[in-house]
Amino acid sequence: MGEVINFPKPGSAGTTLFAADERLSRDDVARLEAIRDNVEALLDMVAGIRRDPEAVAYAAARFGMMRMFHLHGRAAAMGFADRCIETAEIATDLSQP
């Protein structure tokens, strides 16, 4: 659905996301993209099987946001959510004629 959003390591709250982005190797980026793509494929599959994509989206978002909060705190979790929404908005804008 978009670019990889890189995460600072737990306990590195002082690290800016830009600095965290620069530390990733090409292998790290490929690994994160594969994880993202596989998780999205699994969620799409469950949404189809359950015939309730909204419920699957809420469950996945809840899991992700709660995990991000516990790993990185409120500011990082909220920032991540904002970047995801911005990415979705850009993708929507680019797909319109």
C-alpha cells in the first residue's frame, strides 16, 4: 500500500525517525516490505473468509496501535497512525483521474 515506515528501536525515544530511516540496510527494507506485504495478504484473506473487512480492519488496527503504544509510547504510535493515513490519502489522490 505504500512505502516502508521505519521504526526506531524500543527505548530510543530520542532518535528521530529520519535517523532511524538512514540506519536500515537494503536487506532490512526488503525484510520489512515482505512482512508488510505478507500481513496485508493474510488480513485480506481473513476479511474475505469472514466477509467482514471492516471488522478485520478494526481488529488489526487495534492490535497494531496497542502494540506500538506498548513498544514506543503514545507519540510514536499516534505519529505512525498519522503517517499511515497520509500515505493512504496520497495513494487515493494519485489513483484518481
